[in-house]
Amino acid sequence: MSLKPNTHEGIPPRRYMPFTHNMADWLGFNIDKAWLEENIRWKDFGTGVRLGRLYREDACSLVLYEADSEVTVDAFMPHSHPGGEAYLVLEGEVWDEDGTYPAGSIVWMNRETTHTPKTRGKTLILVLWPEGVKSA
């Protein structure tokens, strides 16, 4: 299996599947939910989704997204990432127009990629935005 990212010159960013690799077969970890609740300041969007900002420097952010198992399918709005996006699905499952990413998946989306992610089940995602996020 190749871990080489997709490179498709001249094709608009949303026209091909992002780099993805499921690490669940060889990577295991435990999530301390009590620690997260005590140490992360969460912003609740009122849609069953909340964001916990871990670190921010200029436009670069490292955040946690948590979605309830009962979250509405359209809880995440269409958006793009000027500098791309990398995320690790810690729990649950994320899916969008390009694929399905179960727990243990790492996903890299190229610059200016637009997508509308959705989740299945209780989901926790660690996300890196090199240059932020903007509404599509």
C-alpha cells in the first residue's frame, strides 16, 4: 500500500479523493473523556457538534471536533480550507463527498478543498487547519 498523497495537476481540488490511510490496524490509543471535559474549553454550536481549540498560532489551528451520535446529518456546513486540512478520526466515522473515514483514519485534504463532512455515531476528530477554515 502506498502512502504517497494524491497529486493531480490541473484538476480542481474537489475532483479527486484526498489522501487517506486507515491506521487502526497498527495504532491504538485510549481517550480520557474526563480529562477532555476538565481541560478543554468547548464551543457548542447547538447542532450536536462542539469544537475544542487546543492551539492556535496566527491562522494555524489545532482543534478537536466532537459530534453526538444523534447529530443531524447537516450539522457541519460546507466549507473550505485555504491551506488544506489534516485530520485523524479518533472515534466514530466521518464521511463526505469523497469517501468514508472510520476511526483510525488520517485524512489530508489539499489547499482550497471544499467539503461537507458528516458523521456516524459518537465521533471525535483531531483537526489541523494550517491556514484556517472559511464558509463555502
